[in-house]
Amino acid sequence: MIMIAHNIRSLHNVGSIFRSADAFGIEKLYLTGFTGTPPRKEIAKVALGSEQRVPWEFFSDIHSLLSLLKSEGKQIVAIETGEQAVSLHSFSTEPHKLVLIVGNEVEGIEKEVLENCDVIVEIPMTGRKRSLNVSVAAGIALFSLGQK
């Protein structure tokens, strides 16, 4: 599985995403948009060495990256809430073809990026708060999709 962290504001969230990517054996992590990149002490503090173990690459333009990955036969899946989203519980795919995108902590994933995705998947939530921290959502999605 490949993962894209797009326009993540918090370097601590970037570090946490590295750590989850390492824990779940992500093939590669792409950092796109204005997402911060190693080496940064804030990333290292949370990643605990994962930023040195997980293969990663920076792409400023996510659309070019998505075109490249689609040309390689990858399925682009966004973790986001919305009317078109399917439940994470019911979604199934082949992990080796999957590219998982997580987005900005406040704005989520931009409409233009979502339009380039094959599927939008949401994490079902039954509480009053209808959103999760991006690094928490990434960990849940990685665990769930890696088990299918």
C-alpha cells in the first residue's frame, strides 16, 4: 500500500503518519502540497525513527503524482467524509494496488483532488463529533484496509 499525506499543517501529525506508515508496512509515503518533510525535530519527536525507515518522497503537485500512480494501475482512495463516501467497513480492495490519501486537518482534501480519486471512503462515527485528527484517521484506515 502507498500513502499520500497532502497539505498536512502540523509537523507532529506528519511524524505520527510516518510512525503509522512504519507500523503497518507502507511501501512508500508521499508528502505533497505544503506538508512538511524530514529532517525536522517536530517530525522526529513523534516519528521515533520511522522517518528514516519509511521510504518517502516529496511532490509539490499532487495532480502529477496521481496521474503517475494511475498510469501504474493504482487505485486512488481518499479518506474523507461526504455524501459520495462509502463506509470503510464495506470497502474492500487489493492492498498492493491501493493509494490512500489523507488531507488537511481543517479543510480536508480539496474538491479537485477528490475528483481525481477512484473512491472516497469514510470512517463511520457514531458520536457527536464527526471528524478525527488526520493522523488518527490515517492509523484507523491503514489498519482496516491492510486487514482486507
